[in-house]
Amino acid sequence: MPIVSIMMIQGRSLEQKKAMFKAVTEAIVQTLGAPRESVRIVVNEVPMEHFVVGGVTREERDQMLAAQGKGAPRGA
């Protein structure tokens, strides 16, 4: 029974997550030959303010980039 753990920042719609669930399940079925019914997915959603890179929060990073005249990279 494959168990997939996904950690991501909060904010995606239920429709986006459902599409991801289907795609991840299909990838497991295709690559491992696991029965679809045996695939388990656990999603842990992290609040944006709890996601820090290099000691800097996303909000702080966005502010630094804005001060430098740069926008935040897409998907970051």
C-alpha cells in the first residue's frame, strides 16, 4: 500500500488539490503497478507565515524584492 505524504503551503483550492490527488494516484498506479484503491495520500498544509527560507519569511522576502524593484518569482 503506497502512502504519499505531501507538504505544501496553504491557499490552493479544493479543485486544485483534487486534480493533484488524481494525478499523483495515477503516477503511482502507472509507475509502481499498485492498485488504485491501495494508494493513500496525506496532505499537510502549512500556513504561509510558517514557511521560512534562510531565516526569512515569505512576507519579508517579498518586501525585500519589492524594495529592489523585483517581483516575487512565480510559484515561489
